[in-house]
Amino acid sequence: MNPRDDLLTYAEAAAVLGKKPRTVERWVRDGVIAAIKVGASRRIERRELDDYFARRRAEANRERAAAAKARKRGAAA
């Protein structure tokens, strides 16, 4: 695989994420996902998107566990 295949434009990253390129641009600016400078533009490494999805999954799992725990406490009362 060509190393450049792992570097995505904002538009390509947005397509993977199901978001608009402006959203990806904002997330980079806000530090939600990281981008690297390539010449005069920025690119997002594919592994950064994998990390983003992993963080989202972990967050969703924590929220589900907390909700289940709260339901269990409510049922015990």
C-alpha cells in the first residue's frame, strides 16, 4: 500500500466519517482529530480516523454502562 493512501483530504475523511468537510475542518481546529501539514495543505492519517471511532465506541460503552447501572439502582429502590 502506498503511504500516501493513508493520508486523506478533509473531503475524503468527511466521506469516511459521514460528515461534511467543514465539520472535519472544525474538528481538526478544535483538536477532536489530528491533521498533519503536507506542503501547503493538511491531511488526516487514516489511523487517526480509526482512533476517533475507537474513542467514540469507548464513550458509547461507558454511557450504556452508566445508564444500565442507573436503571439497576432505580429498580432496586
